[in-house]
Amino acid sequence: MSIKSIALELYRAQQKVSRLEKELELAVHEEKQRLQGELQAAALEMKMMRRMLDGAKVESPFAPSRHRRK
């Protein structure tokens, strides 16, 4: 998965978390438990995407250098 696609998925996950947080604030008691479950799952997905993106940006110390001196 490319960095661009991971970043896009992270953005979508952040939007979903934000939307669910707003819905949870306005929800009636019966809906809150369902929304909390969805929010928890969305937050985990967002955290996973963030870790993937952070890992993709870190260059391995064992990888050949792209900026070699001549």
C-alpha cells in the first residue's frame, strides 16, 4: 500500500471518528451504546492507519541510501 493511499485511509478514518463523536453527543440513551462500539472500532482503525503511515515514512537503517555521494 502506498503512502498516499494510507494517508487517504487515515483521513477517512479521522472523519469517521469525528462524525461518530458528534453523533454520540447528540444521541439518545438507547443509541449511545451502539455508537460507542462503532466509535471504539473506528478509533482502533484510525490508530492502525496512523501506525502504518508512521512506519511507511521511516526509512530503514538497513536500506540502501538514496542520497549517495559521488
